[in-house]
Amino acid sequence: MKKIGILGGMGPMATVDLFQRIVTGTPARSDGEHIHIVIDNNTAIPDRTRALLHGGADPLPEMVNSAIRLEAMGADFLIMPCNTAHAFYDRLLPFVHVPFLHMIRETLEETRRRGVRKAGLLATDGTLRARIYHDVFEPAGVALIEPDTKGREEVMGLIYKGVKAGKRDYDTGPLRRALDDMLSRGAQALILGCTELPLAFAQYEGLSAYPTIDPTAVLAQAAIREAMG
């Protein structure tokens, strides 16, 4: 089997979530049948949204450092559990010498497989502004619906003040109103376009009932297929 390299730390819990999904999703009957995985949980990578929107430190140098370390550890291909970080994917690729799965392209294939032609996109302001999903989905004929201004604020609050802050009792009432609005505008499913969002939808009250597409789960399955051939 091929060895998986996870370029992690964006954030740490999202990295843990992807690792766990790969382990639990692998059809293994013993320790020796599991996939060899190496992880660089690099918390020194600067915030991607701050870099894209507010002139913050460029995350690319630390992302390159992580990729180099993972290749040195023998990774046969790389994956990256951060949607916003894919805004830097094309700049990172010249420094990578092994295959590098693209989370958003993998998510498009799953969205089309489900027959979804109009999806609601929940993501950081950086992901929305950089059009990371739009530039992949719209040419393929999948329309994307964004939350309104208040809804985007609630999504950012859920990510940064909820999951990243480790708050266990975050109030999702205002967010649920924004989600209902997106469904009323024709969204057939909601793309959890930030790797903290699957954690939030599993953790916080009232969110698990919504129809979702989980890019972390999609990436985990793609990595298992790639590793096991």
C-alpha cells in the first residue's frame, strides 16, 4: 500500500478528524492491514483567511516545509485537511514531488454522484472570497448558494468561536436560521466547506438533521482508494 502524508495543523482537531476517518474507513482486519500514515501537524502555518483577506503572514513557506518533511518521511502522496488552504494549492504544487489529492475536486465528484445540481456553501470568508469552490464547481454545472451577510458571520463564529475555541455549548440558533434560508433558496445539500464544520455539525445541537456533503469524509475515502489501489 502507498503511504499517506497529511499536511495538517489547520486546525489540529480537523487533522485528527481526517486521520480518524481514514483509520475507521479502512477495511482492515488487523493492525498490519491498516494504511501507513505520516502527519505533520504544523500549527506554525499562519491563518489562511487572515492572509487572504487582511494581509496576514503568507502560509505558503510553512506549508512547503510540511510538504518537504512529509516527503522525507516517505509519503507516496499528500492530502491537506483545510479547505481555505487550497487557495494556495497551485503555489504549493511546484514544491511537491508526489501526487497531491485536491479536496475540492474530490468533493465536486461526490456532489455530482449524488445528483446535486445546486448546493449551499458553508465556508470561511477566505474560501468564499478566493472562490475556491466556485472556480471548480460552476464550470462543472453545479450552482453554489452562499449564506447572506449575517449567515456568513454566523458560519465564521461557529468555526472560530465554537470549534477552534473549544467551546462545547455554542448557540447555533442564528446559524440554523441562515441554513434554513439557504434551503429555501433551492440548496439541495449544504457543503461543509471548512474542516471544522463537520466537527461542529456532529457536536452542536440542531445541526445533524441538515442534508450535508462532508469534504473531510470525501477526502478520507479518496485517500483510502489511492493508498489501497
